[in-house]
Amino acid sequence: MTDFAKTKDMFHLPEEMIYLDGNSLGPLPKATPARVARTLTDEWGEMVITGWNRAGWMAQPMDLGDRIGRLIGAEEGHVTVGDTLSVKVFQALAAALAMTDRKVILSDSGNFPSDLYMAEGLIAALGGGLELRVVDPEDVANALTDEVAVLMLTQVDYRTGRLHDMAGLTAQARTLGIITIWDLAHSAGAMDVDVAGCGADFAVGCTYKYLNGGPGAPAFIYVAPRHAETARPILAGWLGHAAPFAFEQGYRPGDGVARMRVGTPPVIQMAALEASMDIWDTIDMADIRAASMALCDRFIAGVEAACPDLTLASPRDAAARGSQVSFRHPQGYAAMQACIAHGVVGDFRAPDIMRFGFTPLFIDAGDVDAAVDVIARVMTDRLWDDPQFHAKAAVT
Amino acid sequence: MTDFAKTKDMFHLPEEMIYLDGNSLGPLPKATPARVARTLTDEWGEMVITGWNRAGWMAQPMDLGDRIGRLIGAEEGHVTVGDTLSVKVFQALAAALAMTDRKVILSDSGNFPSDLYMAEGLIAALGGGLELRVVDPEDVANALTDEVAVLMLTQVDYRTGRLHDMAGLTAQARTLGIITIWDLAHSAGAMDVDVAGCGADFAVGCTYKYLNGGPGAPAFIYVAPRHAETARPILAGWLGHAAPFAFEQGYRPGDGVARMRVGTPPVIQMAALEASMDIWDTIDMADIRAASMALCDRFIAGVEAACPDLTLASPRDAAARGSQVSFRHPQGYAAMQACIAHGVVGDFRAPDIMRFGFTPLFIDAGDVDAAVDVIARVMTDRLWDDPQFHAKAAVT
């Protein structure tokens, strides 16, 4: 059983702040500054160019890929790290479209907009009758037909926390010959995921949210073993080449998912990610999921008891929800600013959503209760109407 | 006049090493570890999510873009930073192809292979009769015809240091209606460049070589003002959207080059880059160019006098050369390993090139003379044949 009191002590949490925004940017692991300093001083500083081999920089994208792969149920050697999530979405989508003659990319309105934008950009370039079809989240299953080339979804809705049935939708897609791309931005590190067990074709995600890799931490991509040697990389970069340092004039894709590497990997960001993965290596994702569901349930009960004006926007059933809880309020933006000014940091998503993320690694039941107290005071006293609050907010 | 004794003192250079590989990975500025530590501890650690605004993370890609823009002669507000060079090549190439009905991408065999690979990957996806035509560097001018859509070149040949006539080729291309993409990987920070004066359409480059941004430092892209509001971003990411935080379902490109931003920027890498740009902000590129030409000339003269077995692979005329000097030798790989083992760090490029980069910021005439002495000893005594050398090399 994971000892969450111990993990909490591994993070630097600002004084007098209850940080419920780890689903946007995870907090700093205490070990990260020293780990990054080592890469700067002992590796870059002393080894300079030889750091690529001597410090293992060149191997990091695949090493980190495997460490993340364990958390999402990937087979070893089938995840790599680099670039940003949007770029990895683009790579997966282009590779998927190259595998089929069908023309429809199916997604939903609960997907993160950038994923939809990347599809738009790709379609505008490729032409050929490709179509992005965006349905409501609850209509996805019905929209799966043999006309669909690719099903591209984010498992957890970034606004409401609504959780898609990844196993069920993937199974249904596979029977119809539809290729699946799962965006695990709000899943990796938030809950147990089983990409291999589900039979997903591609999965992508970021490492700056629940995985605590830091601002601008790199993304990851999973390619199912059955596609590993055939997936066609549209971003055919030299580090995805079979022999990067042969400097051949023509492109030959590297082995498996390594072909999804593109340019020079972000060594300093990867050092920071290594420090957080040192924590994750010790974690059982089933423990995280159980603790996260309990924290979210406790938060919902507390807020609903104390704040009748807030309307739950997340599924009430923990099994249908990711690791966040959202409430709607017409004054949501101002109310969230007031919560933040009083030490409870969540965030706001248009038009009216107050979003709170729960990460058992560093949030415990005491934090939940304290957060509920602050939110109750903000809502009951409408603290955002307080001129003193505005004076204070103006200087922070 | 830049005081290079002063700038040399701003870098950490490993003891007993003459580092002539800043054209591959620049050395560590002494100020970088503290700058990065500040981002980790004071910004990420204390501000967490609010760092995006309070610490200015969101503005960094454009701020850094302008600082780099000054070094390459770009108009203010037309350079942005992010991703890797290969990704920026892809973006520029896709945007250029969307502006024309022509089908030929012209490049040369002196281009960095990854640039050619990215063109290959894009062509394979787009189809439509696009063709990558690769000629010898000296044949580029003659290959410019009204059949050519895009001229995509690296200004400085990564192997030989041969410098293209950027102004002349760009002018010739413009009269023929050809769009130009210049890769400045070995130019930015190495010499004075004038993208605006040349009339280049796009320029891209990296910041981990001469600009000393560190391993995995982000790339940059320049889009000429005349294309700023029409260039179509194939990588249509949310941070290139006109209103990223409106989370609209459809993509609307942002203002100017900001549309070439894609996903979340690499904040920690950008912090490191800021530290090196603090040095670059004080530098006159004309001084760098003059000092670099003098160092390279001195090196050529020294090596040719002492090592008759080495054949100059770089142009003898400094005006036709970037900031590196390459020599050919049949045993080039082993000879370079021996140089490195004896404290002179250059690198090897297949099949037979020993490559040495000169960066006046931290290399002076004394270093050149000392390097020549070591290389002379390695070559005269064929030190790579020495069993003691192999024993030593095996443990480093």
C-alpha cells in the first residue's frame, strides 16, 4: 500500500496554499532542483558534447518512455518521450490516417481543443476529402460506424472530469476496423490505465500535469506493437531514423516507437522529469485511483453540504470520473479568483466551470476539508464582491 | 568592440579541455545553473500554475524570439521559439507549400539530413506530385527555375563549413517566384546574418550550438512580415491560436509568427536559454564574425604547417566559410578520438571529416595554438595506434 504521507513530503508545496491544480501543472518534487543542477553542472558543464553518450541523454526518451509506460499499461519498449502533446497527437493522427482509406476522424466536444486544432491543420494540408466529425461525448458510441477512420478521444474531459469507457469504446472501434488514438493527458498519473489490455492503437499524453515533470515537460507517445514496424512517421526526424549518426541522405524509420522521435530531445526538461519519475516508480496506480476517488467523493460531499449555489459539473459516480471535480457557478471566474486569493488554488474553464484536481501524492483528506472550508466562506460571503479582496488581488 | 576575454570568463569550460565543438553543443554559461534554479524553486516551486503569468513563462517564446531575432537581422516580433529545429523546418515547409502550386522542393546534399527527412515525410503524406530535388551545393544557383516551389537550404554546410551566398540565392529565388527557407543552425551566433535584408521568406535554427542554450534547447522560426498574416500553420496548436484560453472548438491562427507556436513551451529549457541570451544581448555580431575568421585562419595555417597528412575540407577563403574548419583524413575517426583523449574536443562526420568549431566567445588565439600542438602530436605520432591510448580511451 502506498504511503501517501511519505509521498506528500516529497513535494514542495507553497506555504498557506492548498494546491488543487495538479491537473494543470503538478507541483515541484523536492528532489528536482538537485537533479536538474546535476545535469547542468556535472553533465553539460563537465561532459559537454560527450554527455549525449556518457550521461545517457540519448537513451532518456526511451528510458522515460518505459517508466511512463508502466503507469499506462504499455508493453515495454513501446513508449517514447519528446516534443509536446500537440505534436504527438499530430504524429499519431497522421500515422493512423496512413493506415486506412477511410476519411472520417471522429472526436468529441469534450476533447481538448488543441487536439481538434491539430486534426484541422492536418486535414487542411492533406485534403482528399478528410473530415473531422465532432459529436457530443455521450454520442460517441453511436457515431462509430465503418465510415470512421480514426477515433480520437481524450479519456478524461478537461472541464468536467467525465471519463470515457476506454476499454468499451476501443473494443467497439476495433470490431469496426477503426483506429483509436487516446489522449491520456488527464489520465497518466491520475488513474490506472491499460492501453495494451484495451487494445488501443495509439496513446499520447503529457507529463507536466499529474506526472509532475514541470512546466513545459515533454509529451509521450505509445504505438501498439502490432503497428510498431509499419507506422509511418510524418515528422520524419533524424532521431527517428534507423541510423541517426550515419547522416544518410534518405530517411529510414527506426525500430518501433523510436521512429516517433523527431529532433534533439529536451535534456534539461527530461532531467526534471526523471526526478518526478523516481517518485512514480514506487507507486501502485490502483492505490492512486482508490485514494483519488475517496478524496473526490469527500470533496463533493463537503462542497454540496456547504455551498448550495454550486452545481456539480462532474459525474457523481466516481467510476465515471477522472481525478478532478468541477462545479458550475454563474460567477465562477470571480469566485475562483477569490478562492485562489484565500489559498485554495483550482482553475476556471469557460464559461462557468470551477475546476479542482485531486492528486493523492500530495493532497490528503485534511487538505480537502480545509479547502471545503475556504470555498464555503468564499461562496457564502460572496468574497469576490468584497472591495478588500479586489485590492488584495490587484497586487498578487 | 566586444571584450572576448570578458565573455570567455562567463563560460564554464572543463579543465584541461580545449572545446572546439561549440558548433555541436555550446558549453555551459556560468550563470545558467542559478537562472534555472530560480525557475525551478522561486517560479515553479512557489508560483506553481500562476507562473505562466506571474513569471512570464507564456511570453518567453516571443521575448526570446526577439532576442535571437536581433542576431539574425529579423524585424521585431517576427521570430518565436519552441519545439525542435526539425519541427520548425516542417512548419516552414508546409506553410511555404501552401502558398504555391509548384511541386519541386529544391535542396542540396550539404543540407543537414534531418531537413531532407522532414521534407520526405511531408511529401509522403501530401502526395500530389511533390518532389524533393537534391543537387550538389555548387549547382543550386543553376537549379533555380520557375518550376521550383521552395528553396530550402542550410546556410553553412555542417560538414565542411561551406557558406552559401544567402543574399544572392535569395534574390535570385525571389525573381523566379521561389519561396526560401534558410536553416541557420550553424549561422545564428556564428556570424552576422540579415534575414530581413536578404528578403528571406522563412528562417529556422537551433539554440544549442553557438547560442549556448544547452542540450535540447528549443528551436526558433522566422516568418517574413509579408507572410505573417497569411502563413498557414499545419501544426495548428492551441498556443498558436488567436485566443488560446478561450478554448474554442475551431482553430483561428494567432497574430503573425505567434501562429507558429504549437504546444506548451519548454519553460525550463527557456530559462537556460535566457541565461545565455543575457550574454548574447551584449554582443555585436560583426565582432564575432571578424574574430571567428581570424581564429579559423590561424587554425588552418597552424594545422597545415604541422600536419601534412590532413587535407583541408573547408573553403580556404574565410568569406566563403562559416565558423568551423574541417579536415579530411582516412583515419579521421580514430584520429579525432585520439585528439579528444588528449584534450582537444572536435567531432567526426562520416566518411572522413574531422570537424573543429570556433566560437570567439570562449575560444582565443592561445587555445587555437594549443589545439594545433595537440593535433600535430596526434597526427605525427599516430597516437591512435598507441595501445596505451586505447586502454585510456576504453575507460573514458
